[in-house]
Amino acid sequence: MEIPSGYAQANLRFTGTGYPTGAEITLGLDVSTYASTPDDAALDVAQSWNTVGLDAMVPASVTLSEVAVKYGPTATGPTGIWTGTITGTRSGEQLQPGTAILVRKITALGGKAGRGRFFHPGAIEEDTTAAGLLTSTPLAAWQSAVSDWLTTLQAADLSPVVLHGAGSPLSTPTPITSFQVDGKVATQRRRLRR
């Protein structure tokens, strides 16, 4: 992904007994009106994740342990790091590490270039059916938490965007208008193959 000036990429890194090789979420950010440093941005992203209750959506086997925020331009922009321990507080057995909550990044543009997604670690067994579907109560709780996260980041002048690669038909990062939790959990095989 290319990070233009005025934008950044946040990498939320998760560890814990449920993720012995780690897990990661990436999120583009519009920092053009953010009046602080990359270190402050990393702290704000970590605190926002905690403030909206995403820690309460995942079990104690999942810990947010680092947030890195890289400002654009890609080649020369500074990076800020937050390190700490925000551990999940939800009870219940975690599904295997390759299973995650799929969250779609919705924008006003169509096509593949106008959307994105991230895989949130910490899916819990009792929240899903045998077919891998989230039951209605956890689905609504996840949706509420990620919607609040988007609003909280926007209020902090860290508005989420979809960043685009060099070959994309879109050159300017696209504002995310909503996060949408998929009703079915997703798998990532590579998470178990390091």
C-alpha cells in the first residue's frame, strides 16, 4: 500500500496464548487534521480500541500489545509506536487462531478498489453455530463496537480510509463510511503456518 502525505497506516498487533505467532489488523488513517505526533496517534488508536469495548469482545487469550502508526509518504514518513497490554475480558473458549471476525471497510465507491476488510482476532466458540455463523446477539455486539470505533477515530481526527496500492485505479485514499461485520466467521490459514 502507498501512504501519501496527510495519511497514515495503523498496525494493531495482537499476542497472547490464543495467538502464539501473533495476529494483526491494518487500517489506513487520514491524519491531515490530526495535530500531534505519530506516537500520540498510536496511543490514541490503542485507547480507542479499548474505549469502545473491543477488549470486552475478545477472550483473555487475546492481548493488544502494540500499535504502530506510519505516516506518509511511505519512503520518508515517521513512525510512532505504542506498546502495552490490553487483554480481552470476555469469557468463553476461543476458536482456533486461524478463525477471525471478518469486518468489511465500506466506502462510497464501488468496485474492488473501493472497499477493504480486516480480520479481527478473538472469535469465541459459543458465539457461532456449527456452520460458522455468528448468532444474533454477538453479531449485534460486534457491529455496535466496530461502529463506535469508527466514530471514535473520526472524532479524534484519525478518520479511517482505504489505502491503495501502486496499481490501483484509485490514487487518493478513500474515506471509510462504515464498518460492517460479516455474519460468518472467516479463516486465515497462514496464521497457523509461521
